[in-house]
Amino acid sequence: MIRFEHVTKRYADGTTAVDDLSFEVNEGELVTLVGPSGCGKTTTMKMVNRLIEPTEGRILLDGDDISGVDPVRLRRRIGYVIQQVGLFPHKTVLDNTATVPHLLGVKRAKARERAAELLDLVGLDPGTFGDRYPDQLSGGQRQRVGVARALAADPPVLLMDEPFGAVDPVVRERLQNEFLRLQQAVRKTVLFVTHDIEEAVRLGDRIAVYGQGRIEQFDTPSTVLGAPATDYVADFVGADRGLKRLSVTPIEESDLEQPPVVHLDDPLPATLDAPWAVVLDGDDNLHGWISAEHARVQSGTVREHARRMEAWLPLGASLKRAFATMLQHDAGWIAVIDERGEGRFLGVLTPARLHEALRRSTAAEARAITRAEVELETVTGF
């Protein structure tokens, strides 16, 4: 969808902002450009919509050289979201969102209808927020309007220049979650500029790590974290890159242990082979848990004495979420369910298995095999 072919941007004073850049972004892919200030990532993005013209090389959009396309018409085909949003202060939220379709000749009523759909898509009720003005919104709400406005003309490409950088960390995480949900629905081709490696890892299908005007590594988040291509990349992603890798490593069934299980209508077991057992309903869906100590001193059925399960996650959730859930509930394990069903219990993830999963993920990627095929060496004694 987007291809850079030996693109260089050199200014009159001799400064080279981007040097011989070649890479490709596939249709529907979200690529994050990450690096320190002044490394050329924003220049790269602005050359896509011709806010900056390259000195050498060419940029192709869906196979067409953009140098032959009228810049104004090109920009109306490309969504653009910046950190400070740039909403028109004298227009309502609904009219701000409808701006580009209206410029493209869509009738006002139809453009506002499309705008209302998009506001709802980004989590803003058009009935509540549509008639408000930008200064009546929070920073996070303005960013959502900016994303909705960028999508209003249904552009194939979306450019995002540190769009969540001006909000506090809590709101930023919510916006990232919302954007990931939105991207799953609309599948735009996205270039996303950030200086935050954790944001790049969390959002990107692939990451371009910039040095000075050059891409030092262009790969999946897990590869960048697990196998940095250069010392520069290793330093940039940080010594804690193993912890960062938790956020891009999903829970797999092979990571789980199988504890004792009992069912709701079973009589209380006289003994358990473990300190606790998982409680399931008649369809093997997760219900809760019961301790061996509790079972020994009580009578009746499991249903009467089962405890609520607080620490659980769906299969495919990240190891980072699993670790956070363990800490949040002070739990020595978490239950894992099949999110495609009604909560069918699959097993439990323990801290030891979480660590193994992270090690297997790194080894599997390095050897191009599945995690289940990795055999880990363990220390059994000293």
C-alpha cells in the first residue's frame, strides 16, 4: 500500500533528515515509527501526504507515484491525526467530524450522518457530544474526535503523529485500547509516529526503529524486543526489553497447567490432591474455586461453598495482562478460559509457567518453530 524507494530528504543548510529510506507498509497493516526526537520519523510521515517533499527517491501509494498527484486531492484521501488534534474551535463536534466529506462534495446531511456513525465508533455518543464545541471536551475526547474526523472520508491510509502524547498516562492507555479495537474493525493502513517504545510495541504490527535518519530495524515487536539487530536498537528498547516483551506474548494452551477440578453439583470432596480446585458448571465453564481446607471441614455440595473467581483471563491475552492480574488479586495463579465460547475452562497459568512462556516465545522465534516445540533447559540442583 505504501512504498518508500530510496527516499532522502536534505535541506538547504545541508541537514539530512531522512537518508536513503526504503521500506513497505502492507495494506491493513499498522506500522509504528519510533525513535528519539529529530531522527526523521515525522519527516517520513509528512512526505507521504506531501507536507514535505523528498529530495531524492519516490513514494508510492497503492502503486502510484504520489509526486504526480495534486497535493490537496492527495491529502483529502489520507487521514491525518496530530498530537494537538487541530479541531476548528467555532464548529461543533459533529461538524468538525464532517469537514472532509463535506469538502469532497458530500451533502451536509449525509456528511453529518457519517460523522455521527464515526463518533459512535470511537466511543462518543453523538447525541451527547455532537452539539458540543471542542473547548467543552476533555483532551482524550478531543483526540477521539480527531481520529473520527480522520476516518470520515473512509481513507485507505491513516497517518498519526504522536496522537496520544498530550494526555495523561491513564487516558493514553484508554485511547490506545480504543484505537486497537477500532483498527480491528476498520483495518486501515496506518503509519503511527511515537517516541515511546512501549506504545510502539503495543500498537504496531511491525516497528521501524529509527536511528539518525535511517531505520535500524524493521520487524515485528516481538523480534525487535527479543533479537535487537544492533547495539543501538538494544539500547533504545532498553535493558528491560524482556519485560516489554510480555505485552506482545499471548497466553497459549501449551502454557497452562491442569489443576484438580470439581463441578458445582458434586458433593464436597473429602480430599484434594492440591491446596485448591477449580469449580466448573455442568458445561465445563469456569465458575470459581474451592480450597482443600474448606472442603475438609464442610459438608454439602460444591455449589454451597464455591468461591468467586476474580483472577481470570481469556486465552490469547498478553502475558503482561496475566502478570498484572496476578499482582492485582495477589494470586498465585490465574484461570484461563476460551473467549470464543461461554467461558469454557482451559487451565491455569502460574508464575513459573508465565516465565517459561516468555522464554519459549523468545526461543521459538529465534528458531522459527512453535512455542510448544521448544525444550527448555532447567536447573534442578546446585
